[in-house]
Amino acid sequence: MFEISKYKKSNVKISIRLPENMNEMLKKIAKKENMSFNNVIVSCIQNSLDEMELDKYKNVDIYNDKELKV
């Protein structure tokens, strides 16, 4: 089952764009769970990664290629 956890080692700062309805729902979850918006986002991402088969991505080099598409 999906749980929203507190993450203390979230130290990489990024900017993302979200659909308005997703942003509103995530803010509602954060408020109801008494957690930061960031913790909700990180928990959602971690849950998605936990559900994915990640083996095919292990050897992808993100440092020596052209910039990533964002």
C-alpha cells in the first residue's frame, strides 16, 4: 500500500511543472497528512519507482550525454 513518508535527505533542488488539478490534489494530500508538499511529491515518485522494473535503466549514463529533455 502507498504511504506518504517524511524524507530528510531531499537535497536536490529542481523545478517541475504540474497540471493544475494534480497540483491541487497534491496540496490537499499534504494538508490532510500534515506533511510538506515536497514530501508528498517525493513519496509519489518513490512509490512509482518501487512499482517499476528499473533494470533496463541501470546502465544509462546521464552525465556524459547531451542534456536531458525536461
